[in-house]
Amino acid sequence: MITHNNLPNFDEEFFKNQIEVLANQAFPEFNKNGFGEDFDYEKVIQTNFYENKDISNFETFSNIQIVPQNNSYEIFNVEAIRKDFPVLNEKVSGNYPLIWLDNAATTQKPKSVIDRISYFYEHENSNIHRGAHTLAARATDAYEEARQKVASFVNAPSQNNIIFVRGATEAINLIAHSFGKFNLQKDDEIIVSNLEHHANIVPWQILSQEVGAKIKVIPVDNDGQILLNEFERLITPKTKIVSIAHVSNALGTIVPIKKVVEIAHRYGVKVLIDGAQAISHIKVDVQDIDCDFYVFSGHKVFAPTGIGAIYAKKELLDIMQPYQGGGNMIADVTFEKTVYQAAPNKFESGTGNIADAVGFGAAIDYITKIGIENIYRYEHELLEYAISKMSEISGLRFIGTAKEKTSVLSFVLDGYDTTKVGEYLTSKGIALRFGHHCAQPILRRFGVETTVRPSIAFYNTKEEIDFLVKTIKEFKNS
């Protein structure tokens, strides 16, 4: 029997629409009865009439095509979306409304994610994969369902291509160790770009020091876009891996990663994509990109902190060595040797961040419901609006002006100390980052040590941009 406990967690209106569509598809006779107007959809999910139609489990039920429904999100009602994020109601800095423009550092969490984590601790909390009791089964199912959601979100071939980690930083460190340490040797080469976050530089430096490899750097043009011709010239028979950001955290540049992968693969070179700054803004399809690794953090995509994911091709996971040893990742242990489980368990030793992985899955549900394409369109329009308005401020200079760009609006105000600008904006309730953004090499490429960095998400508004611009002008006149 199908009950409401078996069905996905949608809001009431969305849930009602799905029941209507599914029932119309499965049981056309209901069309005659004015289903949408009079039918009691609560009764639909509380009775066993599905069993009479040979639909006795949710797997069969969920295979019926779900037709997209008309709802507020499809026309992108930003005010409706903002109501989903409790923290956006906060007052800060002497009773100013919070304006959260620090999304490149972390994103805020919708109520559905917060509630899902609470539900886990109230009804499902247990360790996973080993216990036979009810809560162990619930927790394991919830954890593995989250893995499947992440896999679907990036179009991975299988959930077994997804490894849960603490975030993008741990992901890159894991790959540098488990792939790099066992596949690179003295004088081999690692290529990164000038755009990279320190987390995509330091692990490779550590590896290079351990094995004697060399790091090469792809230069960027004066707009902050990588030079593809220069990249290809850097590749030699000694090049083993390219590790590059999808989007720059300091500039917002969208890197043409598909072209990067095509060039690298032409020479047999593996490619890791750091997707931390892309995953909440751009549709990611790892099979279309054909990257060997794609990594990202949950907290950058409206999920909790302390959880992230690696996508890796199966043939690489099969040959990679474990990053850490412990329980959960073993098949058999003696004092002489250990037999490891297959991926992904091989890379998830010990008790993982189970609850936040479940929250990660809830965040993916939330984004999927709104639609990543809808998010991109809205944010792109907002970004163009912000660039236009901020360009009116005399002395304001953007750092990073690539044609393909998302989210980040890094700037300096000529003649003014960056810290003073940032502190003034913060005093007016505007949360943003000012400093080097853990990306010192790229800022130095543009002759600066620090910038002010507003960064937008789909819950930001034109009114917030207007207030930002007004406040920068006030600072200049103060």
C-alpha cells in the first residue's frame, strides 16, 4: 500500500499537483470526475486503491512520468523564495535588515533543509551500513538516498561514483593523495590555473614536495579568463593531471571547462574540476563535461557545512587507494592484511557526517524543485543589473570582467582602503567578504592584495543591490 509516508517531501500545493497528475495518468477514469476540483487527494494517499491497479510499491508509482506543474517558482517569485530562508529575517548591526551578499563564502539554508536534519535526529538517528535494527535501516536508507540525489543532480552514471567528504577542500586533498601519490613521480607535472583558490593549490604543492613533481600555471588575460592556447602549450608527456576551478571564487569567471577537458584528454591527461563556486549557479553534467573528477561543497549549495562530494569515474575509483583507514570501508581484516570494500565505501572510513549528508539531499531536492536553469536566468539578470548600477560609482573598479561570469562582484574603490569600505558596508547590515578570499595569486595578477566581494544568490533582490550601491556612495561622501 502507498501512503503519504512513502512519497517525497513536497510542500502541500506542489504535492497536491503531483497527486493530481499521477492519478490522471495512472487512472484516466478520474478525468471524468473533475479530479482537480473535487477529488480528495488526502483520501488518494490514505486508501489502498493503488493495489487494485497492480501498483503496490512506490518504485512502480514513481516511474510514472511527472509533468512539470505551474507554480510560483516557475515564474521565479523571489519574495516567495525568500520566505523559505529563516535567517533572511534577521536584523543585524543596530537593527538593519540582513542583506546576505556573502554567498561565495557560504549560502543560507532553506527551512526544508533545517527541518530534514531535525527529522533525522528525531526519527532516524543511527550509525549506518552495519546495524540490523529499524533506525539503522532508516538512517542507511536516508544516507544512500542522499547519495543518489547528488549523483542525479550532476548526472553521474551511478551513485557509486559519488564519495561523501567534508567539502571541496577535503575532496581535492583526497584525490591528490589517493590518485596523485600513486600515479605521479619525480618530474611529472600538475597544471593549475592562476584563478585557483588556495585549496586547489596547496594540496598539489604538498604532493609535489612528496614525489618531486612540478606545478605549472595557466595564465589569464586582463579580463580574468584563462588563455586556452597557453594552456595547451603547457602540456607535455610528463603532464599527469589538470586541476582547475569551474568558477573563480575571487572573480566569478566561468572557465570553459569542457574545452579544458577536451584539450587535456587529447594528450591523455586527467582533469579535476573544482566546482565549489559553480554548483549552485550553473547546471553541471559530469558526463557531458567528461571530467575525471568533479568536487564541490554542500554548504555552497544551500546544504549544511561539513559535507561535500566527489564525482569520479569508476575506472579511477577502482585503482585509487584509500585516503584513510578505519571501519565501514573494509570487507575483511586480519593482522596480516586488509581487504577493502569497493567504492564509494572504500573512501568513507569511520562514522560519516550522516545527518548533514541527509540535509545535503534535502538541499538538492529544494534546488531541483526550483530548477537550476531558472536560478541561472534570475541570477544572470541580477548580476547584470548589479554591474550596471555599481559601474555608475566613480572610482569603483571591478576586478575580473570576463564575458562569462557568475555571482561574484569583486571590486576596489580607488583611493580607499578595502577594509574601511568593507567595515562600513558591514555596519549597515550588508554581509560580504573583504580581503584576499583565499586566492592571493589571482588578486596579485591584477595588482591588488584585497578586494571587496559581494556575491549573489537566487534569494537576493534588486532592492538589495540598490541599497549596496547607495551605501557605497554614502561611504565615499562620509
